[in-house]
Amino acid sequence: MRVDKEIFAVMKPTLLMVHPSNELYGSDRVLLESIRALMNDWKIEVWLPTDVAYPDRLLSKELDALGITNFDINLPVFRRALMTPRAFPTLVRRYLTTFRRLRQRKPDAVYVNTSALASVIHMCRIQRVPAVMHLHEYVDGTARRVIQPLIGGPSEIIAVSKAITRPLSKALQNKTHIVYNGFNIDVLPENNVQTPLVVAVASRWTPGKGYGELFDAWDLVERRDVELHVLGGPPPSGEVYDVHERIRRLRRPDSVKVIGEVSDIREALTQAHAIIVPSRNPDPLPTIAIEANAFGRAALASINKGGLSEIIEDGVTGAFFNLDSPQELATILETLDVETLQRMGVEGRERYKRLFDPQRFANDIHRIVSPLAPAPGSKKR
């Protein structure tokens, strides 16, 4: 029986999955869920980038635990620091290196996770390798002019929310599948914490995540029985918001507890009564809001044009606020009560079961990616 399994494993088509980071934030975790959905039918190999240092290599560790082969490759990742004429030769060199590596590897299909690696879709088109692009972000502005032409052609597109499809051309929209992220979240036992009332925020510490506006509002809150827990940390590259410095300048810095980066967010969610998502930039489909639903926690979020409105039902599973009005957010924080938050959390849990079920996600990913496999008996390229 063991021999039969080994033969079957050899006969599996090869799926190369290309990803632009080595952490365990939203898109990293979605990659892992996609792998779990596909690993029974595909021999999977993952390429990760070398241009940014990831000391903890958290994603690699998860891949190793799953038995998934993964390599560090000098990938042509579109990062803001490289979107300049001076950096163009660097991107070209990385493109050519990856192009040659892809031609040598000859996978049966390629799965590209996030538009930061859109150039790999272009390589697949040239080499006639079936490919799928999993979009986790908006492709608008400068990105629209650079990335949308690269992801055109026959490749399939998976989008994490309806919101991020709006800037896409009609041609791209017509071949895009909306698949909400699904996470298998094991909920810890309730702590039944009552006081102080805890609100948690968790994301990369960047200006676009709305930390400045959140702290401005927090400074207006007069009640003494509410506490803010801050999770996450600065990004490995790009612009950073100095959370520690801003907390030091608060009227009551002792009302904020910095937890930082954690490998398992479940305990922090269990300790909180509500999650706040104060993003200034439109968030495609923030994982933390989905996790809040899964844990039966209300989600408080800024009004923007992102995918938050596809997660949160205003007044039912959480509440929206105008980020440009610190007083509006402060008023919400002043009037929070445990009973209302618990009721919203119950509704949020039911919404999670309906929309973000991991089995539904796995079925959708399998349905979209499976047709990329070569027909039985066909010759490998």
C-alpha cells in the first residue's frame, strides 16, 4: 500500500505557488489554506522572496510542518521602494532570474498569491504555463497601469472581495472569481472577562492602518473602564508608524497595553470584548475582522471603500465610524457596553459560519484550480 501511495504522489501534477513574504499575516495564512485545499491532488512547491529579511521565517516553518517543499528565490516583487526608474534594472534582473528558474522547473501550473508578483503571470503567459492569480489588494492608480496588463490573458483570477474588483478592467472582471477567505479557527474557551472593557487593534504599524486617528480619538475618551490592546508590529520594509512614541504622548498612556506580534492571536481575541479596524486606506478583506466574527467579537471599523462592509453588518455584528472625526469614534468608545457587544458577537459568529467557512473556501479554490491540471496521459511540457 505504501508503494501505491508513493507512485500516486509521483503522478500528481506539479503546482508551483509563488508568494511575496515569509510571515503569518492575512495573505500568508490564505496561502496556507489554499495549500491545504489542494495538496491532496497536487505536488506543491512554494517559492518565497529573498529581497526582504524575515528573521523568524514563520511561513516557512508552517510549510515545513505541512511537508511542503519551499525555496528562497530572488523574486521580482513589486514593492514601493522599487517602483522608481532607478530601481527598474533591479526588477528586470530579478524577473530574468525567476523566468529562467521557471523555465527550468517546468511546473504543470502556477498559483501566484497577491499582485505583488504579477510579473510571474506574465512569465507564465510567455511560457504557456496555466496560471491563476489570487488578488488580495486593490489594483488601481499606478498599480492599474503596471499590473493589470501583466495579469491579462488566459489566466484565472481569484479576488478576496467584491470591493477589489471595482478598479479592474471589464475584461479582468469577467474572468474573476469572488472567493471570501476562509479560516479554520479553533476558538479558545471563553474567559468571561468583564472589566476593564477591552478593545483590541491588530495590524502592521503603518500610517495607512489608521493608528494616528485611533490614538487621536482615544485621547478624547473620558471613561476609565476601557483599555486598548495593540497587537502587530512595524513592517519589514516601507513606511512605519511609531506606535510607542504616540502612546507616550497620550493623556493616559497607562490605558493602552502594547502586546506586539504574536504567533497565535486567539488568546488576545479571547481577552477582548471588541476588535477595532481603523484603516485609512481601503482594506480588501481584513483578516482580523473575520477572526473577530469567528470568536464572537464585535468589530468596529472605519468607513472606507474596502471589503469591511462585506464582513461587518452595521449595527448588527459591529459598527462603522468616520475616521476623519475623532469625536465620532470617541463617542462610540464612550458608550460601549458589554451586553451590546456580546449580542453583536453572537451575530458575528453566525455571519462567519455563513460567509467565511473554511470548507466553502477549500471547495471554491479546488474548483477553480483543478482545471489547470494537465489532462491524464498528456505529455509534460
